[in-house]
Amino acid sequence: MSGGLLVAGTTSDAGKSVVTAGICRWLVRQGVKVAPFKGQNMSLNSFVTREGAEIGRAQAMQAQAARVEPSALMNPVLLKPGSDRSSQVVLMGRPVGELSASGYHGGRQEALLGTVVDCLERLRGTYDAVICEGAGSPAEINLRRTDIVNMGIARAARLPVVVVGDIDRGGVFASFFGTTALLSPEDQALVAGYIVNKFRGDVSLLEPGIDMLRGLTGRHTYGILPFAHGLGIDEEDGLRVSLRGAVRESVVAPPVGEDVLRVAVCAVPLMSNFTDVDALAAEPGVVVRFVDRPEELADADLVVVPGTRGTVRALEWLRERGLARELARRAAEGRPVLGICGGFQVLGEHIDDEVESRAGSVTGLGLLPVRVRFAAEKTLARPTGEALGERVEGYEIHHGVAEVLGGDRFISDDDGHSLDGCRVGAVWGTHWHGALESDGFRRRFLERVASAAGRRFVPAPDTSFGVLREEQLDRLGDLIEEHADTDALMRLIEQGAPAGLPFIAPGAPA
């Protein structure tokens, strides 16, 4: 078997990432050696592979679902937005420049098709199956000529395609039909059918629509996946909707008589790797909320200033919103604040940036004795160290180089020499993403937070973020195994799109 499949979607956020991960986990449980793939990803949530390559965090999650080590081959092109009009282009794990949207789609993207196809073929030469994820919708006909992630890669590699639709949004049948009808005959020949995602209720009520859809399109529906809470793991594009009220909350109550810990995350512009706080939300009794107003910090036991692709812009935003004053007040009162990556940088005294914002010399919030200089070369690393007497692992993705001028050390090497970050009072800062996923360190850190906040909160002694993540991935595999036509899906992966799929003319049902 050397098969493959492209999981496309009627829209962004239709569920392509989790369906791809679910198929990967289902296949590996069947003994299939499988790998994920996304030719081009636009995301501020990224990850560093063991060889030091930057890829989308969703592809790293899918690799974990497939029980394989993530690599740059799985996401050869990553776009990291710096504004509404431009993005940093990361090619094979390394940044190669900043391009406007028109410049990228005007020729640069099309030139990358060969690289994308080559990476896919290299994976197919190693694995039994490669499950590819599309981006946005294949029916974005204005972008079809330069497409390298949807029907462009499907045509180049002769991949069968299933289209995922989010029925929770409404209009899923129209979306399936319209998506297919807008494609060319050659593209339609690869669209084998559909997967309905996030269905609530009695499936029998949906079945007449499924039958009518087959009559209109001549295509099979490969699954009706139920709505499942708590599966929004490692999203690609940040919180697309308004952040007001967005909460990541533990589903496990704290022990009786113990306090809840409230964590407020400043929803800075171009927020990156907000998944860092998922490990906090995994702790019983910890509630994580994204905020953008100073009054929302009042009852927080810990405030996190997360990573961002726009450090200087985030600094300006904190000041404009009045959040900077609240952070300074918290520091003066000895109330906990944690800065991660760009958030660490804004807590420092001074920023010299001729790379990211080209703003030059900028005064920071002055809560940590740190001066930051932006370097042209990006730091990409998977370091390990010790913090609060516990082993800690993380990953670094930043242009800013920090010079720590004082304070207490935060993360050290085995000999006690400082590796990264610092602490002054209850204000902490580090460049390391993912550090809170180290269970022992997270518990010790939350103990410090609870003590400084005057809470009786005690972290659960047995919470394992890694185990919880595996349970989530197994739930995704269960969704496919229990609610998809797995026999038909396996045939599709092994044999490709069925021959003779009918062409649907736009506006004229077949």
C-alpha cells in the first residue's frame, strides 16, 4: 500500500485539521504506517522539529496522532502573518523572507509547487499512506491558478479528495454541492465525496439529505461525525472569532475546599502559540480566559502575556488598552505575571527592532531587567533545562535576542548556569514555548502562583499533559472508527478516486 488522501473543506475551520488527525490515528491503530502532510499552511501557531525546522503546530499534532516524529517534509511552506497584507515565508523550516499577499499569489506560490510535490512524494516513498490537509476551501477559484495546497496538489499527485463540512454552521448541503460545482471537470474527477462534521441529534433525520446529495452529485458521504467537546487542539490560525469570553477551562473540578486558580491571557495582536496555556487549562481547578480590557485582570491570580509575531505592536496595544498600567500595578503588588517569548520581550526595559517592525529603539514595560535586540536570523531550537527544581523541555521560535541584566535565573542547565529568562518578584519571563507541558515544572510554578495570590489551590499530583493529549488523539481516532465508513475510506486511500464521477455544471444540478 502506498496510498494517500486529501482532506479539503467547504470553509476554513470546517474541521480539516482534526479530521486529518483522526484518520491518522485510526490508520496507525490498523497497523498502517502513516504520515500527515500540508503543502502550505498559514498559521501563527508553529512548532520546532528535532532537526530545528519550523512547521505548523497542527502538523506536529497530526504527526503525534500518527505516532511519528514531525519533520519539515510534512509542512514545506508555512506563512506567518505579520499584518493583514504580508507574511513571513518559512520554506522547509527556515524563514526566507517577507512577502505581500499579492506578491506571494502573484508568482512565488506557483513556483513552490515542485518543492511541495517533491516533499509529498518523499513521504509517500517512506510511508504506507499520507493523509494531506487542504487549506481554506478548494472552491476559492480566484486562487486556483497558483494553488499548491488544495486541488493543485491533488491534481499533481493524483490524490482522491474528501470535502469536510461543518453542519453546525448551517448550509452544509449547499456548501458541498457548491464547492464541487465550482471546480473544473478535471478537479471534480478527484472529489470522491464528503464528511459531515459536528452533527448534533438523530442521524436518521439527516439521512434523506445525504441520499439527495448523492443523487445530485453522484458522490458518497464517508462519515457523519458527531459534535464533540474539547477537541479544538492545536488550532492553526488562532482564535478567529472575537476573543471576548473565550475560555480554556479544565473539565475536572478542584478538590473540595480548594480554590480555583484564574488565569488571564492578554489577547495581544498577532498572538502566536497561544496553545502554551493549554497545559494550564489541563490542570483541575484552573480556568484560563483570554482578555483585552484592564478590568478583566482584576480577579486574575496569574496574567500571561503570550507570544506574538508583532512584539512592538503588542507593546503599543498593551499601552493603548490600559493593560500596561495594570501589569505594572500587579508587579508592584507582587501578583504573578508570566511573559512567554514576545510577551517576555515586552516585559523588558528596552527593545531594539530593525527586523520585525523596523521601529528601532523602543522602551519596554520595564518589569524585568532585560534588553532585547532583534537579529536577522531566527532562533529555532528544542532546548532542555531545569526550573524550580524540575526538568523542563521547550522550543524556541524568535528573532529577539535577550540580554538579561539582573533578577533571579529562571531556566538553568545541569550545572546551574542560566539558560533562559529571569524572574523579579512575581514577574517571570522566558522565550521557551511549551515549557508548561512539563508536568513537574508546571505544578511547581502553579504552587508559586497560588502562594503569591493567597489561594489554597494545590495542583493535582497526577495530571499528565502528555497522557491527556494522547486521550484527545484517541478520541479523534474513535470518531473516525465509529462514525465514518472506514471500509470505503480505506478503499479510497488505497485505490484513489472512483472512476466515472459525474461532472456538475455550476448552477445546474446533475
